[in-house]
Amino acid sequence: MTKARGFFVRSTALVMGVFPLALGAQELSANPDLEHRLALGFYSAQGNFGAQEATRISYLPLSWSLSKGGWSGQLSLAKLRVEGPGNVLVNLGGVTRAVASDSIKRYSGTGDSLVEVGYTRTQEIPEGAFPSLFGDSFSVGARLSVKLPTASVEKNLGTGERDVSLQLESSFYLGQNTVFATLGYSDRGESQVFADIESSGYAQIGIARRLTRSTSAGLLYDYRETASKFFDDVEEVGLYAGWELSPAWSLTALASAGLTASSADHAVYLQLVYQVK
């Protein structure tokens, strides 16, 4: 059985205007050895996010992950800066504060933290069961994420409440491409400051292709149901590329654009990953 060298996109912190915050490409086959990875990311976005005034966001996440067999776990910490009227939040996008304000301010500090655990299984396809266009294997998985409220409520950087998300993931071959999809739901804690916050679902679908032995590229469509009845759903399309710089280092870049008024007008994300030996 060959490896399902499928690409997948994991939503570790669906953000502000919207994109999958931890984006990566990796083998989906089960590795019997324990692997450690350190990742440093940088995200920048700008837009009205459905509000009257524009908001600018800078996000710097640092994560440590480990995997063994089909199991994986990850811990993410972050620094965050938001410049705007204070009604755009990480993980939510546009929301309504209990105290309205149109003044533009700059808020910075620690962002919310994230703890994740997931399991992925790669399944061989019996010969002749499907046309060869679909390859000889596919992958399915599930992931549980808990957002810890480490961001300041007073600085409008977070809700101060714990959120729990569950998502299902799958990938399969389509010729020389890999198709991946995610379907999830976030259960959000009630906030006294942002009273209109609602639980909601999200979905992603994309296609990726390995261009050379060390370079890959793909397209992504991301949808998030609104977290507030006063704002629209979020839709975004993105183009990303990944480079294996060495056996230990890899780099991923994403550029995205919003399709709805509640999305970021444009956003960029970079992630540098080091596989610990």
C-alpha cells in the first residue's frame, strides 16, 4: 500500500475574517514513531468584517505538536494585536459588544490558547473497487479542539469563555491531485461582554498538487456560519503553497480574499515548521 500523501488543512483557530490558522501539508499515513514539531506563524488581515469601521489584525501563533501512529496532539499559544472599534474577535469575526463604541483603538496582548487531539486513519482501497483516478487509498479523521480563554476580555481580545470544537476530516486522490474536506461545529461559551455570540458550524474544501519533490500548491474554499445574528456568514477563497526547505524545515504561505461583507477583505498567513529530531 502506498502512502496517502494527502494534503489537509486544519482549523486550529478560525479567525477574524477567516482562514484556517494552522495550515499544513503532510503524509496522512500512520507513523509508528513519535514525532515532535514546532511551528511559528504570522497572520495579517484587514477589512470591515461586516462592521462600519475597518479592523486590522496581526496574529503570531506558536505551537507544539506531537504524533504517533494515527494519533496527534497540539498546544498553541499566541500574541495578538487588533486595531479597530473592538467588535472583531479571533475565532468569531464580527460580534456586538455590550457597550457600543465607534472609536478606533489598538489592543494588544496574549491571545486565546488552543489544545487539540485528533486521530487519522488511512484506508487502502481494494484493487478495482474504484477507477484508478481515485488512487489506492484515502484518509478520514476526527479532531477535538478546546479554546482556553487566555485572551483579555478588557482589551477586547477574547470572550473570556471556553469554546469546544469537533471536526471531521477526509482526503482522497483525484488523478495527480489530492482533494481534502473538513466539516465542523464550535460550541461557544456565553459571554457577558459579547452577548450575541452563538455556536455555529464551518466547512472547508480544497485541492492540492505536488509540483516538485519539495514544492506543493493548492486552492481552498472556507465557509463559516456566523457567530452573531447581526453579521453575515463568512466565505473566503485562498491560494497556498508549501516548500520542504530541508528534511527538518518546511514553509507554508497562504493568501486569501473574502467573498462576503463579514469576511476579511484580504489576508496573508505564513507558517514555518521545524520537525524535532
